[in-house]
Amino acid sequence: MKLSSFIPASELHYFTLLLVTGLYTPGRGEITSLDTGNIDDILNNAGVALVNFYADWCRFSQMLHPIFEEASNIVREEYPDPTQVVFARVDCDQHSDIAQRYRISKYPTLKLFRNGMMMKREYRGQRSVTAIADFIRQQKVDPIKEMENLEETSTLDRSKRTIIGYFEQKDTDNYRTYEKVANILRDDCVFLAAFGAISRPERFSGDNIIYKPIGENAPDMVYMGSLINFDLSYAWAQDKCVPLVREITFENGEELTEEGIPFLILFHQKDDTESLEKFQHEVARQLIGEKGSINFLHADCDKFRHPLLHIQKTPSDCPIIAIDSFRHMYVFPEFSDLAVPGKLRQFVLDLHSGKLHREFHHGPDPTDSTPGQEIGEVASNPPESSFQKLAPSDTRYTILRDRDEL
């Protein structure tokens, strides 16, 4: 692999000079080394922390070290308060317990923390000084837009999930909790806030938080819990901001693939909201208990033509439901079968039991056949996984272990 494909030309000379002359050592720069004795204290007291989980023998980790340190130096000049931004590192060979705690499966892994809480989305952008510094600057931007008048609620983009907080004052525990929640869910919801006289009409019983779902006619939902209880506030907001059925894109495909659990995907035309709503309804009705064992996703047919070709389909065949187990793809018989009680759930259970895989190689299970019907082996060439190709690449990471596959 060429260095120029990993590092921008403007920084290539700097890196090469350090590498060739041997001037680089892992201790340079203002990077905090984390261990079991200090990790909780340092991360809990940092508004934003970017942590590099690395191994010295990994060539990608070696290439990242000087870039990470230079980015740290630049950011430190802009945010000198050490409690605002922390750049830290974990030597995963020396501290394998920490690596296991954060489920590190590749080197280097750059994870983002806020007040000690690990964010679900890690840094996957370009490994350059400029890109990493810009990423931290974006994390420091206030995610909450202050409203100047309540009329702004009538012009909201109802294609986005929105949470609005109405507060008497900004300098309160209520707002600080809201601010903490907004920082964590900044990529999942739009957050607004109104204060004082502007918010008074919405504060008839005190400070108040509401959620506005997607859709022009969707009714508002009011948060009924304690406004200063972070755990309750975060759980409520996360339930509203992070949908049960998420959209997969080329931007989040690596992240979703790395979660390591199979995909149940609805392929649909972008403007076919009716099929998406039916799918969402049946997933919530039949499969809520399977959350955590399979990812519920939907994908734009036109953008994901290649996976459709793998199952001998085209966008004109959409809507289509399929499972990608990261080994094979399995197609749900007919979209209209979605309405058959328990049919979608059985499709997922057949994946977990191995039945889908067996039937690809040997034909229908004997238990599903008509009595007296002769069962013979059926030659099969099951479609290979398509979304596995979105997983972290060994041209960018040192992959530690293979994923268990169905």
C-alpha cells in the first residue's frame, strides 16, 4: 500500500521525514496515555475525548501516531482547557482488559467519548491532521439551536426527528441535562430550545420537552420524566431519535456491518413510504424481541443495485425483503406475505436455527414437506453476502478476528 493513498500529499513529506530519520517516538505530543488506573477519571472529566486504541506492531497504528499527535497540538491551541477536549491513547497489547471492555476488533480504532460515555459512532474519516482537527471542532459546535420565536415550530423540516426544550432559564440543571442529551444524540435528532418569555406559552406546568416525529400530521409526544435525571431523559430521547428500523447508506455501512449481527433489509424506492411504514409496523409487532440479534434496516433500491443483482433482482422488483447474514443473502418469499401473522418472525427464526442455510443446500426441511413426498438434495449456489464488502478493510485496518457467521 502506498503512503500517498493513506496520507494527504501536504502531510506526506512530514510523516516520511519522521519515519526515515527515526525522530518519531510514541511519547511525543500532548497525548494522555490511559490505563486501568486513570481511564475512568480522565474520560469522565472530559467534555470530549478522542481515544486512539492501537498496537505498536500494527503498521496502520504506526502511520497514525504522528498525525494524531499533530492534530492534538492544533486542537489544544484552540481549546486549552484540558477538561474541554482530551486526546488519549490506549496500548491494547499492554492493556488488553481495556481493549476488551470497549470491544476493539481492529487497529487503529478511534473512539469518541463525551463525559465518559462512549459514542456509538467512532471516527472513520480521513486520517489526516486537518480532518481529525475538523472532526473535533464539529463536536464542539453547540447542537442546540436557540429559537427566537415560537412561530419557528410551524416551519420545521418534518422529514427530520426534532426535540424541543422549553425552559425558563439557560443556567439551570434542567437545561444542562438537556444539553448533555443533545450532545450525545446530535447526529440522530434536531434539537431546539426556547427560553424566558418566548417559551412561556409552552411552560404552563414548568419547563417542558416535546418530541416532534417525522410527518406533517404526526402528533407531538411529551417527556413526562424528571428533567434533571440524565438516565431517564437520555433513554426517552434515544427511543425517539434512533428508529427501530434504520436506513443503511454507504456512509454508515461500515459502522453497521461492524456491529456483527445479520441484516434484515427492506429494499424500497425512495418515495415508497407506504412499504416502509408497513415494514416498520411489522418489525415492531413481530420482531421487537429479536432486537440485538439482528439489525432492522431499509435501503434505497437505486443506490443499492449491486446487492439486488446478487439475489437476481432489480429496482423494478422492489419492495423486496432480504436477510444478509454476512455469508449469504436470503430472500423473503413475497412482500405481500408481510401481512401474514408471524411470517416475518419465522423468517428470522429460520436464520438463527440454520434452516435457511440448510435449505439452500439440501432443499426444504423434511418437517415442511407433505407426508409421503420424496425429499432429494437440491443443487444450490446461494448468493454470497453483499454487505460484507462494506466491513472495515484490511487496507486500512489490522483486523483482529473474523466475525462469527451464519
